[in-house]
Amino acid sequence: MRNQKKYDREFKLNVVKHYRESGKSMTAISYDFEVPMGTLSGWVQEFQEQGEKSFPGSGKIKPCNEEMYRLRKELANIKQERDILKKAMAIFSRPIKGN
């Protein structure tokens, strides 16, 4: 299993900025900062798409994913409520024994 290194937002922004402004190749930047090529390439692409909103960090949701997250959470709650109601219906629809 690989040991994944964690990079903070500031580091990522600095590396991408250096790549964009230095004129060096991605390979050279990757070597200079000891960041895998695939990782650096992903950072550059994310910065091109998101700009300053890139790299929100752990536990922070990108604005474009907020609604999807909210809807998934709402769906999970509705499914839970439905399951509870199904169980309640099954309990209350049983014939009463005795008397």
C-alpha cells in the first residue's frame, strides 16, 4: 500500500502558481517539489476549472457539489422515514388476537 502524502491548500496553490509563471515543464516542477506527475497534473486541471475556489480541503464541499450532497442527505432521511412507516403499518394492520 502506498503512503499517500497530504498537501495543504497553500502548498498546492504555490506549486500551481510556480508552474504557470515559471515556464518550466510539468516534469521539472514535479521533480523540484517532489510531487508525483499525476498529482501535479490534477492540481493544474482543478485550478484551471475552479480558479481560487480550488482545493477546498478536507471536510469542505465544493460549491458545485453542495446541492448534490444536500439532496443525497434528504433522500437518505426520506428513505428512513418510509421504512419506519412501513414497519408501523405492518404492526397496526395485524389482526387483534384475543377478545
